[in-house]
Amino acid sequence: MTDSHKIDVDSLIDARWIVPVEPSRQVLTHHSIAVLDGRIAAILPTADAHARYSAQRQFRLENHVLIPGLVNLHTHAPMTLLRGLADDLPLMEWLTGHIWPVEGKHVSPAFVHDGTLLACAEMIRGGVTCFNEMYCFPGAVAEAALTAKMRAAIGMFVLEFPTNYATDAEDYLRKGLEFRDEYLGEPLINACLAPHAPYTINDATFTAILTYAEQLNLNIHLHLHETQDEISQSLAQHHVRPIQRLHNLGLLGPNLIAVHSVHLNDEEIALLAEQGCHIAHCPTSNLKLASGIPPITKMLANGLNIGLGTDGAASNNRLDMFGEMRLAALLAKGASGNASTLPAHLALQMATLNGARALGLDELTGSLAVGKSADITAVSLAELETAPCYDVISHLVYAAGRENVSHVWCNGELLLDERRLTTLNPRDLAALAAVWQNKIKQG
């Protein structure tokens, strides 16, 4: 085919390997992805791609593997500004004695915007193209995500008690719905309901949240069964465990994303699976706060859809989805005594397609397929630390790390080019972080 007869596309990305995630375990060798108008126009052998397409930009990634952009299923992005502030403490002491008092003094739209920018930079450099956010001032989160040109599912945060953002649950919901309406037509932004946790939300508010979720077709994203103390409090106050309480209120369903879900009995696992709920597994945060190790093997056996999240940088302290994949796989093996539990291909699926499925975005992102958004991460396997390579998918989980991410595209837009951020300025972000550190240290 002559150049005059070739099909014009925006980008043509050649790679040594492509792991589309769907179908599972598939590895395409010496293939290319053609991108047009933010979508994947074709995935085909590289020789055929060059014969068929003429691209404005060509990327020849001869020692790289292309994977879907990673989906971080649970974040508190602004808390990147609190990274390392109060480490090595139990969850409730960490929250009530340190994090919430600092937030009470400093959280503002500017804090949220700047912290989210810093988080977006870290996530992009780690191959993340989509994150599921829970924090106040959602409009400030959205503006930062749009500046970074990332995809974000942003929670309409709800608490019962006042903060710098809202006065009571009704005020949180009103402001959240105003945010949703404002960004309704923005293709990179999706809204969801984000009640903090059962121990900070009363029954009347949960009932209102359920009504909005049903009327507006919104996901509900909340912390659930994170600690034993949470369960004990629920038994004392409500005479049932939190999951049963939510079930009694009608909140369990395919739109529920249950974060952490560390302490589940067999009946609760079966109930969550029966109701079609999703799990956001945050292994690093669970270990760092000594919350425990969730029964992932039993969840998988029951068919629960499990995605991976980092939680916030204040409790992790990295927004590193490669680290979460590796740790999730290793923990599941160690806890089950079975080395075949949670294999590498499933860990990768949890970090991509499963997260997208939980967000209701799996028709758009989470795997590499013709017609889907060009949310693509390139990982270099050229370094000595990844040589030799017998199994590409295994290497992605057990050998490679976020430092191996070379390029990232979201919606066809190049966000990371040879490790260089294209939408954010690292020097500006470092200066912002220093300014906020000084403010917080001064009290």
C-alpha cells in the first residue's frame, strides 16, 4: 500500500509485547496499537500496521510491553501532602489524634487541588491512568485531574460531622450533587457517592444516599470492615455487623465498592458476592495500619470482583500500583499456603480491568481492545533487573516496578514521554509540596 493510500491515525505505538488483559493471559508479540481520536483504532502485527497506517507520531518501543493504564480503585489523593506525617500508629489513633486535627486546620480547595496535582504526577509516573477518589472539595480534585489529563471517578464525600468543607450530612450531599451537575459533561470525570464508613454515617443518611444512587445511577464507595474495632462498635451500637446493617438498609448491590473488607466471615463473603458488590483491596495500607489481611482466596472462590487500590499516601506511603500488585499476589499465596493462589495474570487484571469493572467503566478502559479509550501504559523490560524475560506477565508483577514505566497515554493523550511528565511540571509540584510542608509544620 502506498503512503497516499494509507489510513491516517494520530499515533502508532510499536511494542515488543502487548498484554491486552482481555482475553486473560494473552501476550501479543511484535504488535502495534493505532490510536485515532483518543480511541484504539487497531491492534495488529507491526509489519501490517506500518503497511496500513500513516501516523502523526510513531513510538518504537522495542523492549517494552504495553498494558492497559492501571486503575487505582481507592485513593485520598490530597493526602499526598500528609505523606509520612504520623506513621506507625493504629488506624483510629492515626485518624483522630493526628490526621483529622491537621486536616481541620489546613484542608481547603487549594490544599485539595495542590495535593491532588502531586498525587496525579506520582500516579502517572507509575502507569496509572484512572483513580477512584474519596475526599472533600471534589471540584478541586476534578480541576487537578483535568490539568493532569487523567481519568477520575470522584466521590461526593459524606460525613455526619462538620469539616472545613460542609456542616452536616445534608450539606455534604448538596455540595456533592452540585459538583456532579457541574462536571456532568466532562468525559474524563465521573461522580460517585462516597460516604466515609458505617461508623461515621447514620441510617437516615445511608437511606438518602441509596435514594440518590438509585435515581442517578451512581456507585457507592466506602470503607467497610477495615478493622475489628469497627465491627465491635457496630455490634454495640446497631447489634449487627456493618455489612449486615448495610444489607438491611438495602445498600448492598452491584454499585457498591467496599474498600478494605479485611474482616469478613464466610457468610459475609457469600452475601457480598450474591449481591454483586466489588472489593477495593489495599494490601499495603492494611498492613501498615495493622488492620489485617483479607481472605482474598475465599473472595476469589466466591466470584467477587476485586480491584486494587493504594489508599492515600498518608497511610501507604506510596501511590504505587506495581507494589500493590506484587504485594497482593504474595500475601494471598502466603495466607493460603498455596503458591498458585492469585497468579500474576490475575494480579494484573485486578489492577486494570477489575478496577474499571467496579467503576462501571470497563466498556471504556481496563483492557486494550479496538474501540476502547487509548488508556495505555508502556513498561520497559530492557534493564538488567528484568533480564532475562521468560514470562512477560510474570515480570510485570514480580520483577518490574513503577520505575520501569516509560510512557503513559490517557484518552490518547501522551502524559508521560520517556519518563518525562508532559502535563505537569515537577519543579512546580516540588515547590508546592515544600510550601504546604512549612504550613503544616508551623501548625
